[in-house]
Amino acid sequence: MNLKIILEKLVDRILTDEGLEIDITNIATLNDGDQFLASASPIVASIVNIEEDKTLRNQSVYLNKTNDFVERYEHPTKQLIISLLFTSYSNQTDKYLDGLDKLNNAIVFFQKNTSLFFRSIPSELIRYKVFNGKTDAEKEHYSKITFETVSLSIDQLNQMWSYLGSRYMPSILVKMRLIEVQNVKDAPGDSLIKTFKIDVWENNENDSTGLLETVIHP
């Protein structure tokens, strides 16, 4: 998956559903007096953390079999958790309530959409209802992305805004899960094992007189 495209599609999805324009930029780089944003009271989307989902760490490198082969990745797929911060940013004091109203629209979006489905080529981010209408073959090209809003304590908020190097601003933190990271180059397929043979020896396998039993399965 391409994280840049996913964020762009997510912002477009929020704009389509809630009529809310969002600027994608690093909130840590903003300060009073910035004039380059699209709105005087924008919602700013920033990535504040990227981590691996360790609960899905131990995965098989093998995929579904096709004919007499199984497809194999060079390495197991990584699943990432992206922490997204949606902040009501304003450098004008009279736009504070306007920013809160926009932030509410973002909250409503994630309340209604706990999961979306992403396809890389052509890039698309759709709801479950649309995804469910696809054929089984079409569904194989989509990956599920889930969203979870996170409640932070006062201490956690203080720590987060401290490492961002900024003062507190009204915001919501959303964890976006199951972003698949996989090299597009796959390793060659391996042949399926259809028959195996077991020889049971008394002592030395090089002594033919010691062969007790041979089993071929199936």
C-alpha cells in the first residue's frame, strides 16, 4: 500500500461525506502567523506515530495455492498502525468555534466509519456496503483498514503535545490499522508436496538387510 495515496483518499472521503476540507501537514511545524494553509481555521491531519502491529507479527510467507504451486513472498507482510491526529488549528481567535464545528464533523465521520476498504490500482477507498457488493474476485484486490478513536488522559496529552513541540489544540487521535507493507516482487512459487516416502530401518540405513518397512503416501 502507498501511505500517501491512502491519506489523500481518506481526506477526499471525509470531504465527500462531511463536506470537510482537511489540510495534510505536520502540525509540529505550524505556529501562529502561518498563512499557507487553505483555510483560516482548518482541520490539520498529521501522522504522529507509525508502529508495527505485533499481534499479527508471526505470519506464514505462503499464500493460497494455484494449480500445483503455492505463491510465496520473500518476507511476511507487515501490518502497521498509523496514529493520525486531526487538529482544529486557527491563527485567528474569532475562528475558534468555527474550528470546533469542523472538528465535530471529523468525529462524526469516524463514528460512522469504523472500517473502509482500499484498492491500490486503480486507487479507491470505499465503505463496507460498496465492498460487499463486489464479486469474490474483485474483493481480493481490496485491503481492510480499520479506524479507532483513542482517548488520552491529561498526562498523555501533555506528553504528546510536548514531543510535538506545540501548545495544546482541540484534536482527536485516530489509530488506522492494518496497512499492508509488502514488496511487490514475489519469490518464485514452490511445488506442492503430493507424495512422500518413509523408510523404516533397524539400524544402518546403508544396510539393505535392515530395511523393515517402506510406506508411500498417499
